[in-house]
Amino acid sequence: MHNIPFKIFILDDDVWYSELLEYHLSLNPDYALKKFHSAKECLAQLHERPNVLTLDYSLPDKNGAEVLKKIKEQSPDTQVVVISGQEDVATAVDLLKKGAYDYIVKDEDTPERLWNTVNKIRENVSLREEIDQLKEEIGQKYDFGKVIIGNSDAIKRVFSMMNKASKTNITVSITGETGTGKELVAKAIHYNGPKKKSPYVAVNVAAIPRELIESELFGHEKGAFTGAVSRRLGKFEEANKGTIFLDEIGELDINLQAKLLRVLQEKEITRVGGNTIVPVDARIIVATHKNLIEEVKKGNFREDLYYRLLGLPVHLPPLRERGSDILVIAKHFMAAFAKENGLGKKSFSPQAQEKLLSYSYPGNVRELKALVELAVVLADDEIIHEHDINFTASQPEKDFFSKERTLKEYTTEIVQRFLDKYDHNVLYVADKLDIGKSTIYRMIQNNELISK
């Protein structure tokens, strides 16, 4: 059902023919139709923004090409269906290139063809409306106050920076420890910004093997390398006119940093194995848990790329620095989980609240969520007590060495624990444990480790 009438203008100097088209289209009661017999009269009413306009190519006061141009200038979303008495292929192609939706030759089948064409346009308009509505709902979902919960001064500063970032297309760099919610902030900035109805494409740089990252970002042509059986668009092309979020940008290989810098400067890419220059226009949001200034000093990150990406910096404080926000967030997770599982209302005892505030949360908000959900399950009644909060559930067991194992078994368990703790970020874990990332990839391939 559509509450807003679907507007159709019929522009034809032949009174009888325009009435024929009007009668045929009026069989659909949802269509609101208006007839015009001159271009001047029709163009004066374009402020009504019709969904469809049928255009007689041979008008006494203007030719069809001129009228089409003015329609597209004044009402670019109006779909124009040209109806002509001449079957001129060259003219039809030219009009289609200039923005006409369809070109129909006048004959006995014209009303039926027009009926089918208008129905297709109606379906497309309905689909766009549904997509816009979904995007609006997503925007509401990523309302700043719903993305990051809290009232601390540290979070208020984050809200302020997010608000500034969402008003323009400035590049945004988000920093913070693992588990602080960097991608949620990136989504919130996008869906509250000027590009909210355009694509949002996220790329976890650390999760893509070094040999595949260039193809993933910039695409490749058929035959560019073994296994490239067809052309593939990269993430930058997918994000064109929208936003690309490059998570863990600090892990990008130094050799690829120069190519990324060129893309940002020139706003164009070249697919792997190709020569065609493809223009791209995407907003850039990056995130990292690393101190990029330190990485620049170490020679791991290009200084020119660093300043290109810095833009508007948003730093997410760790949970241990957010004071009473810990309780606010914990109560939010508790209520959401209890409602989702039909467990009734719950509350924390004073001792449980003190225990929650005493912990450092190395896994930040992500760890707090897991702890609270477990506490809700363990609670015997509507009160969550101190003993229901189990910090050791997310920490290494005290009796790690109580069972004798081989060095390989110990190594496997340690790597697995770090992968689980740091969201299966292979490069970050390799850096933390000071082992080669190829070692971890090999262990995953050999099914010694479980990875996402």
C-alpha cells in the first residue's frame, strides 16, 4: 500500500492520444495523472515533482531533446518515457544517453508497453523508498547515545568529536584499545553524516593476508594472478560515493602504504593487473589500536600517509578510565540480555556493583558484556550477587601449568587464548607474542587453532 500518490504527467499535443494514454493508465487507481499539451505548460508545473513524465518527441513549441534536458535540470528524479511517431534508432539512443528511461514508438501496442514501463518504474521507486527507510532505521540504530553508553566526561568528549565528524566528510582517525567499540563509532559517524544513504564498507586490514590485501582494496582484472578467473571490484569501488572504514590501518604493509596514499591524493585506483584508471570518491575512516606516531618513528608507517589520515581524531578511552560508566553499561547489557532470553528484570547487589567497579577490564566493553551475560545466567533470582560475577572466566586459569604437556601443546593453547582475547586479529597477536604471523596462519591451516 502506498499513501503517497504516484504522479504521472502526460505531455502530448495530440488531445485524443493524450486522453487515450490517460484512460489506459487510470486503470490503476494509485496513479495521479495530469495532461499537458505544450512544453511550456508542463515545465511550469514541474515543481510538483512527478514520478513519471511521458514525453511526445514532436511538440509544436520545443523538440523532445530540449524538453528532456529541462526536465532533468528541474526535476532530476522524474523518469521520462519518450513516445515518438518515428522509429529512429539514433535518436532513441541519444535520448537514452541523455537520461530518458525508455523510448517507445507510437503504434497499437504503445499503451500496453507504457503500462509495463510505468509499472517497472513504480517497482523501482518503491524499492528505493524501502531502502531509504531501512537506511533511516539504521541511522536511528546508530544514534550516538545508543552506540556508546555512558555519561563520563571522557565519553562526552567522544560524543562531541563524533558530532563534529558527522557534519562533514572529513577523514576520521579512531584510536583506542581492542574492545572499545571503534567500528561502532565509525558506523555511527557514517549513518549520521551526509553520506548515510550511500554504501558503508568495512575492511579489517589485519585479517587479510599480505598477498591479498592489494586485490581486496583495489580489485583485480581477470588473469591478474593465479585464481583470478574474473574481474573483481575492490573495496574502494564498492564504497564509491559512500564511506570506507579501514580497521587496524597500522597493520598495512609499508609497500602498500604508498599506493593507498596515491589513492587518497588522486581519488582514483587501478585494479591489479589492469591499466584502466577508475575514479573513486569515498569518505575515509580509519582505526587502530597502535600509536601511529611511534610507528612512524620506527619506520613502520609512512609519515606523509599518517598526516593524510589523521583528519579529525577520535580517541576511545579504555573502560577502566570511564568510572561509573561501567555500571551504566553493565545495567544496559543485563537488561538487554534478560529481556532477550525472557529471564525477567534483574538488578545488581551493592557488593556486585563494587566488584564490577574494582576490575580493570583488559578486554574493555566486549569483556564486560560477556561477564554480565554470564552473571545473568548464574544468578539464582532477580538479584545478581558478587559471587555471580566471574572474572576468571575470561582470564587464563591459575592452574595452567598443573597439567604436564608438550611445548607444542602449551604454545598452541597460548596462541589460541590470545586469538580469542584479541578478536582473532592475527597480526596483533603475532606482535604481542613476538612470533611470525606465518606461524599462526600455518597453525590455523593445520587445524591446530580455531579462527573465525
